[in-house]
Amino acid sequence: MSELLQIFIDVIVPIFLIVGAAFWVGRRLNPDIRSLSTVLIYLFIPALSFRTMIRLPIDGVQDVVTGSSAAPLRRSRCWWRSCGSSRQ
């Protein structure tokens, strides 16, 4: 029962607090929706994207450092040159 209460406090209560605060701000302050959506688009979405990119693990860094990821590029460039030279 304690685990269920902890989940409720950690997950459900913050959601209700945010919804309640948004309802209160909407009723009391009557914000302009157009300016609020502009702030969300130009400020908060890039911040969320940056935060998400920072937290993602980068798996291919070792390949780039050792140069093994460049091998397919070199092969394709050689193939392209051989195709180009046969057309001339």
C-alpha cells in the first residue's frame, strides 16, 4: 500500500497541481493565448529538444574516433568514381 501511495504522490499529484495552477491562471489573469503559444513554440520547445538531446546516449562516438564509420563512405566514393569514369 505504501508503494501505491508513493506512486500517487510522485505521479498523479504533480499533474493535478499543474492543471490546477493553469486553471487558476486562466481564470484570474486571463492571459493572451496567442502570445503564450508563441512563447511555447520559440522558447520551451527548443529547450525541451536540447534537454532531450543532451540526455540521449551517443553510441557511435567510438566508431567516429577510430574511423570505422568512414569506411562505407570511402567505398561509396570509390564506387562513384569508377561509375563516373566509365561514362566518359
